Amino acid sequence: MKVETRTVPAIIEMKRNGQKIAALTAYDYLFARLLDEAGIDVILVGDSCAMVFQGQETTLPFTMDEALYHSRIVRRGVRNALLVADMPFLSYQVSVEEAVRNAGQFFKTALVDAVKIEGGRGSVPCIEKIVAAGMPVMGHLGLTPQSIRAFGSYAVQARSEKAAQELVEDAQALQEVGVFALVLEKIPADLARQVTKKLEIPTIGIGAGVHCDGQILVAQDALGLFTDFHPKFVRRYAELADQIQTAVKSYCRDVKSADFPSEEESYR
């Protein structure tokens, strides 16, 4: 199946044409290749890697070196999807200059198509400079996991009228400064619909209802590989953890009973 190569302009055009955007995360070559060949539009090297790949409790420990490492590996498996890399905690908050320098590393060494930055108007100065340097940026509002210590929990965000209005204003500010798309995480569906209608750029939801221009999930969640918890917004399209454990148990049984390898699986 021939898949159209996704670029930043192509993703923006998908909203204009009423086409939904399908996005998933990947942290390694094999997953990246499988998702890409299946026709996914956007692959995100998310800082969720810290939790589902490294076993951390939050995304905060994920480092620039680790993000670049995983992004380089994923790049090798991606031919058609738009490749976006999460900028880790403290890679863009310290200063505008450091933010631009760190963003540049993703484009220079990992050959990504865009980076993703969390936050609203507080992130505008660094986003403006990064975009001005020719590096596309995807925004991220609502539940921003790098701010989990401030939030205190992973609860739904922007429920109050004031918080909802602030999110709308943040979204408009990010569009004005040049982000090409905006992730909306764990906010009321009606608010996500309002933001999506106001913006010319695509919104990509995760726990934000059906009215966004696209959806993103952590691949390990969608495939039933990560089982530590199961958010309400995650639809499991497979239960691979169960299948893998069943296969490994069969392998162990065959090895211990000397059923594997057979004569046909041995050299002479």
C-alpha cells in the first residue's frame, strides 16, 4: 500500500480537507517501522518513554540525551509519517537560547520533522524563536505531564469557566506564534470542540473527545502492552501483553521439555 508522505503543510491541509489525523508514539526502530508501514500520519517520540519504556513514575526524568537517542532510532524506521519529538522537561524552560539550541539538536542529529513543547503563553518566547529559526513546533495544552507536580494529579483540566477561557487564550496565542498543530490532553470534550473550531491549525486530542482534528495515543496503551494502569480515554485495540506472556510460557515449556529445537530446527 502506497502511503503519502506527511509533511507539516500536509498535516495542516488535512484539517482544511476535513481529514482526521491519526498519531501514535514510538520509541524504537521496530515499532516505528510497523506504525509507519501501517499508514499512521504522525509518530511522536514522546517523553512518555520515561514511563512505558523506562518504568519511571512520571515523564520528568527523561533527558535530552535519551530523547535524542530514541529519536535517532525511530527516524530509521520512519519513511512516510511526520516525525515529532517531545522536548523534555527543562530542555526549553531555562532560557530561550537554550531552548533554540536544544530544539536544533533534534533537527541536526535525529532529523526529526518537528518538536513538541508543552505550555501556553509562558512558552511563547521560546516557541517564537524556534519557529523563526525554521523549526516547526507542535504545541500541547490541557494536562501537560511535565507540570504534574504543579497539578498534583492526572485529573481532567480546564473544568472551570476561568480555566477554560485561559486555555482558549493560550491556544490562540500558540497559533499566533506559529505552532502548526496543538495537542489537547484530558480536557472536556465541549472545550476541545470550541478550541478546534476557533483555530485554523489542527488539534490532536488525547482524552479530549471526538471533535478534535485528530487523535493520539501511546502505542503501548492502545496495543495492551502497558498494563500498569488503563486511562478511561484509551481504547485497547489488542491485548499484546497477554499474547506475549502466553507465547513466552509456551517457549519455556518447549525448552524445558526438550521439544525445542526439533530436528527440523537444527543444522546437520
